[in-house]
Amino acid sequence: MIVVVGGIKGGSGKSTIAANLAVARATKHKVLLIDGDDQESTTAWFSQRQATHPGLSPNLTFAQIAGKTARERILKLSQHHDTTIIDVGGRDTTTQRAALSVADLFLIPLQPRSVDLWTLEKVSQLIAEIKTINTHLKCGGFINRAFSSGTDNETSMEAIDETENIDLIRLKIGDRKSFSNSFGAGLAAPEIRPLDHKAVVELQALYMYCFHSALV
């Protein structure tokens, strides 16, 4: 299974989501985490993890891809893993399109803010183009870095639900310090102490969607 975490707006937490899903999946499966973003946030996370927590996830391997050879490299590397998770950053790039051409699931984190929601139509258009060559691609958008109060989360979910080609994932990932603190330490949120139980529950819901619901 190939999961792409992407979109066309930076700053929505794609790298954090990709890393957390990879760590969770690697507890029982052989996982490849790919950084396809030229900002290399996931690369920095994995380097920190290797330097400070060597051997913590023996089933998790890492690679970088970019450009015109991305599609071929993804297909070749994925053959040796049960699950491939690709962080492609927040722009409509050749790398993102290449990854989506072979993906099973396109996961789209969006902050509950107008500047993120304004990109929905362009993301929908991108998906429509990709589906002409990858007809089985499933696409889900969800609220990441959700506010703790107010109506912005629900309003944003309604906007996703009304967008063609994107299924609304009915969950919210909160804007929690445990996500940024753990990512900076080369860890997933469930690995840092003290444990943020709300973060764990939110991630588990996303994990269940990706690997037990999305492709059913």
C-alpha cells in the first residue's frame, strides 16, 4: 500500500502526519518512509531519530526522492515493503504528481483557516487529472492543527465535504505541543513523555481510517 501525504499549501503539518503514521505502521509492518519535499523536514526528523534513538523502529526504513525519476524509484523501493508513506510537501510538484500516479491513498491535511481552504478547488483539479491515469486512487481530507474551541473546525469540515474528488475524513487532529515536541526530538507523539493521551487517540483514529477504512 502506498500513502501520499500532500496538498498544495505548506504549513499544514504533512511531515508530522507522515512520520507519525510511519512509526505506528512500523510496529507490525515493514514500512518505507519517503521524503519527497525539497524542504526535507522528514529527512531532518529521521536523521534526529537515527542519531538519538538508534534501532527504535527496526521495521522503518527511509529514502529521498525527487523529480522525473520519482515514479520509478517509488515503484522499485515499494516492492520490498508492506507499506510506503510519502511526504510530498505543500506544492504541486513533479514529485507529488509522480507519487500520486502510483498511490492507493492521498491524504490531505488542512488547517481550519481560509488560506488552506482556498486551495481545495486546485487540489480537486489536481486529483481529477491524476485519476485519468490512476483510477483507483482514494483521496481524503481532514482537519489538522484544529482549534480547541469555536466553529472554525466544523466550518472547514463542511468545506472539505462539499469539494469534489475529496472525501471528508470525519476526525480532527489538534494543534498540540506533543506533536511539535516529539517531531523535533525524532519521535512520534506516542513515544514522547509525558504521554499526551488525546494526541494518541487522534492519531489512532487517523491510522484506522488509512489502513482499515479508506480502501474498503
